[in-house]
Amino acid sequence: MNGVQNSSPYIRQALKEAPNKVEPPTVGVLRHRGLDTSKILSMGLNESCFPPSPKAIEAMRQNLSAVNYYPDAQCPRLSDIISERTGIDHDCIVWGNGSEELLKGAIDLSLSPGQGLVLPAPTFWGYKSMVAAFEADVSEVENLPDGHTNIDGILTNIHGSTKIVFLITPNNPTGRMVDQNGLEKLINGVPEDVLLCVDEAYFEFGIHAGGPNILNGLKTRKGPWITIFTFSKAYALAGMRIGYALCSDSELAQALQKTTCVFNVPILAQFAGEAALLDTDYLNFILAQTAAGRDQLYEGLRELGLEPYPSVTNFVSTPVAGNGRDVMVAMLDQGVQINAWADRGYENTIRITVGTEEANAACLAALRTVLA
């Protein structure tokens, strides 16, 4: 144990040893670094290239004077809509400050130090710091070579001390989703005394691409489950920080709610979320435009001689010749902000968020220059 670690005995050792949280290169961060963000295409954080529904914007505008009040603790009006659409009772719905708060809460409610957690990899980088902080016995199951989740590998890695198993579908950063057979195998294969937690941040894109309805499968499961959604992606409300979880029973939902802060969903996010949920025409517009842009990116990458992963989300990943982070830096010099995979063994892989038709074309042109 080094001197730095000894200097702060009030900080848990697991947190000292956990990887530092990175500061994502948001538009604000890039601007603070002195970059002219008006000349940079933001295609690295899987944000929507479209603004939210005009009805959501108007709902926020009409309620600006209400920000001196606390928001509703658990979003009852939003729960009405979600309950009606899913058939899940109100007392099994939990709201969070984005989906990450709820993912962290699922670990918090189920794990004690040394107990087991099974996680596919590569996946969303935020899991790294979350699982390290909980002193868990983590089994990372590498995805199949084509980017699909290794369902058999996940089931094989469940052991006597395993308390929670994660499924991320569609997955980030591969963009692949689990099919119906894989879903049923996992739902039936995870023991009834183990929590199955599904991260569905890209749910709407998966359904639009013809993927299985995960919730319908989970409803057949005898053991406990949580499935978690966000408004950040398909609803274009990343800056509002709002997500929700559906739980198999009210006891599990109450435990998850205990892990969250009381007033965790901003009041404007609640008004915006309600308007966005009700504006299905605009959601369908975003999904259709994203699918077209995704195809444009995918085919453009193939024309550059690359072999991108077939994605169903609002991003496309591909291996490149050379280091992905070097490509990312060079692309920023070209005025396009993309991302690189952080996982060991995938240092040559980049991820590009779907943009408008013009942005996609500019990104592909810049990548051609960088790779040359």
C-alpha cells in the first residue's frame, strides 16, 4: 500500500483503486479547452443529432417558472404513461437521474463485497468504475468475434456467489442486439435466486430494427429482474438526465428506489419526458432518420475498406489500421469528434455517432484523410 493510499484513511480502498471517472468530451468541455465548437461535428457521445420533440421544448419553456419547487419524487404522471404502455404496476416502476443511477443502484441493492457479478465486455465504459467501487468478484465475458453477446459464456460464468447478471442489448459499443433465442436462453438459464438486470438504453432503436421485446420475455421469468431505460438517446434528452426501471416485483422496486436520491429527476426533465413520450410521431421521425444515417455511415465505412460492426443503434463501430485513440485525436483536428473503444484488446476500434446526412458525409471524408 503506497503513501498516497495511506494519506486518506477515510476513503474506501476499493474507491482509491477504482479507475478515475473520465470527463467525456462534451461540447462544453471542448469549448472550455478553447476549441471553436461551431466548427466541430459532435459524433462521439451517442447523442441525438436532432433536438428533442418541439412539444418537449415547449413543455420546458412553459414550466421554467416552476424550477424553485422540488420535482415530484417518483414522477407519477410519467408512471401513468409507462404503466399503461407496459402493463407494469406503478409500484414496480422506479425513476432515476438518467439510467446510470439505476444501473448503479441495481448493483448496490444486490451485492456485498466479494460477491459475484457477470458482465459482457466490451460494453459501456461507465460499468468499469461502478463495479470496481463495489469490491465485486467481476466476471467479464468477452463478446463473440462478430460483436454479439456471448450468452453461453455468461451462463457458464455464473457461480455460487453470483448475485447479479447484466445483459446490455443493444450493446454499446458494438451496436449488436440479442436475438429471441439468445434472450430466452439467458432468461431461462439465470438461476431464480440471481438478479437479471437488462440495460436497454438503446431499446427504441432495437425495436425499430426488428429486435425482440425484452420485457415480454422477462415477464415469463420466475426469478427477479430489472430492465432499465433512458430518455437520452431516442428521445434526444441527454441533457435532462431522466431514466426509469421496470422491476419484477414491488419489493425489488422499493429496494432500488432506496438507492436513489429523493429529488433525483429534474422538474423540467419530467415535463419534457411526458411530452416526448406522447409525441410518437417525432420519435418515429428520429428512429427513421437515424436508421438512414446509420446505413450511410456503415456503407461509407465499407467503401473505405473497413469492416464495421452491423449496428442497430445510433452509432457504428469499426476496427481501423492503427491506434483508435490516435485516429480520434486526428479526427478532432479535422473538425469531427468521434470516440475510441477503451477496452484492452480493442485499441484499434473507433465508434462514430450517427449524424445528419451532411455530417455523416463530412465525417467519412475526414476519416478518409486521416486513414490515408
